[in-house]
Amino acid sequence: MVKNNSGPELSSELVARAQGFYASAAQKELSKLMVQNFAFVQGQFNGSTISLLGRNSIFNKVRELPVVGGSGAFRFARGYAEATTHTFDGTTTGDATVEYNIYVLHYY
């Protein structure tokens, strides 16, 4: 088990970069179809990625997204991610700080 204790502060250590896109997934609520890769930039998994694909109901306290694969150490990965929003600036920038706890089975 690998656990990283970095917090949601912008000054915390960078472990991976989130890369991807989203599209609207509902007519009457704020939900997005998320296609997202976490590209690790240091440590044991440097150069590897974890890939997520699923529906994200933005205003739910905790959202669950499936892990659909990965690369490098996470090739054939399966699992799920739990997303929790820590901060959201809906009036000025639209920026959000979101914590992802990812539970993954993989062959390494």
C-alpha cells in the first residue's frame, strides 16, 4: 500500500498532475462526464498514469469515479476514486481544489 499525506493546500508537495476534459452530463443538475488522467511526476510511480472515466455530480459531498486503466506501473489498473471538493470559487475564477482518494488494483 502506498499512501501520500499531501494536503489540499496549494503549497503542498506535487505528486501528480491532473489532465483531461469534461462535458455536460445532465439537463437538470450540474453533473459532468469526466475523462481524467493522473500523471505521476515523482517517486516510485514517476512517469506512470491512472485513468478515470465517469459521471461526476459536482454538488454531491463525495463522488465516486471508476478507474478504467493506466500506464507504466498502473497498466491494467482497475478500481475507483472518491472525489471531495475542498474549495470552489464559483464567482471569480471557477477554480476548485478537489481531493481524490484513489483505490486501485494493478500488476506491478
